[in-house]
Amino acid sequence: IEVVADPTAMARVSPDPSPASSSVVLDGAGSSADALGWHWNTGVLPPGEMEGEQVTVIAPVEPGTYPILLVVSNAGGCMDSAWTWITVLGDLEMPNVFSPNADGSNDQFRPMRVSGVQGTLEVYNRWGQVVFSTSQVDAGWDGRVHGQQAPEGTYYYLVMPAGGGEDLQGCFMLLR
């Protein structure tokens, strides 16, 4: 009688989290050495099912968390499974100018488009001092510092997504 040990499945996703519509690598290389077959069930993500130790899928457009199942098998027909998830980040677009002059148009510096992104927004002046900070990315800065109107000029922003992901940074003009 020969006893065959069960294989051990290990699934990884890279990058994690993933930008929308980007290539995502599903990697089963961490599975036990006796694993000979890797079967991926990607659920709602095309193509649905794939074979191979390492495969590539395209992240969905919609932000969210998508389950992925890996089933590995060995020469004896024994199997093991592991779940992992693709976390898709939302989309964020920041303006390059705003004019807090109370005319009802562009009076606050805030994302023009935000989809599923949560985190911190910080605004810096040209000397690197924080002039505005909020834990709600879509909250707007009214162009005031300590109750006083900030001067015209170039300012810098930093968006740090909650739960990881790549920071977004850039500059914008404040015009009065």
C-alpha cells in the first residue's frame, strides 16, 4: 500500500489591490511541490476557468472584491483548494485648477470623478506645509487656511487610498 499525501494549494494575486481594467497575475507557485495540475475558477471574470500554474486575467472595470478559486491536484489524483480575491480599486480624477471665489463654479478643490475610492486627501502649499487634510477623499477644500483665504498659486495634493494601493499625487492652481 502506497500512501500519497494531499497537495497543498496556495494562490496569490498580483498586483493586490489592482487598478480597474489592468492585467492581474494569478499565481499558484506557492503550492506544494507535488502539485501537477492547477485549475483556476475565476467566477464572473472571463474566461471563467483556466489551467496553469500562473495565469493572467483582466481586472473588472467596477471596483469591488472578486473571488478566485484554485484547485491543485497531484499524480495520485488527490486535490486541495484555496480561495483568494482580486480587489479592484476605484477610479479617481483630480482637477488641475480651482477658483474659490463664491461664484458657484469650482469653489472647492475635490475629485472631479471618484468611484469606489476611500482614503485620505491632503493639500500642501509650496513650502510643503499641510494646509488641508480629510479622511473623506470626496470632501472639498474651500481654499481657506485657518479661516483666511489662501493665496493664489500652485498647491500639491496627495491621495492615500484606504487599505493600500498606490498613492495619487499631483499639483493644481488656486485662482481667485
